[in-house]
Amino acid sequence: MKKAFRTRCYYTEYVNHMVRFYLTCPDALKTAGKKRADIENWCAVQTILHRLSESDREMVVSVYKTDFFLPKAVAAYCQETGTDEHTVWSLLTKTASQIAKCRGLI
């Protein structure tokens, strides 16, 4: 099967950083000493992740919690769960776009 060429949006790496930062403290963020941008980033990710269904949120969190780059993390998640890669990539792309929009990046 021929793989589709994936292009990246300008905000992709920043959103990936935001999600990984959020996952270091998903229950609450101690704001003392944090930069305003970190607080706004955390809030944007929380807002969007809590709008997802439980299964979609679990999928996103599972992929981002790995120590792999996203392509390898997606492949590992799909192999482990039997999920179609296109489904995972679509969800990640949609979620990243929503986070970027919520944060005011687009």
C-alpha cells in the first residue's frame, strides 16, 4: 500500500510540545512560577482533550505518552491495539488543529 505524504502545519511542533507538557501534570497545574504562556497552553490542551470522547482522549494520551516520535508512536499504538493508522492520524490532526485554534495560533 502506498503511504500518503503528510505535510506539517506551522503549529504542529508547538502543539506537540503543549500536549506533552500538559501530560506531565494533567490533573492540575501549579501556576506559581509558571509563565503565562505555559498556563494558557495547559488550559488550551485541557479544554480540547476534555471535549473528546473517552475513547478518543485515551487514544491521544496513549500516543503522546510514549517516548517515541509521533510516527513511531502511532505505528506502535496501532500494532498494539489493531487500530487503523489513518484513524489515529486523523484524530491527532483534528485534535492538534483544535488545540492550535483554542490557543489562538490559527
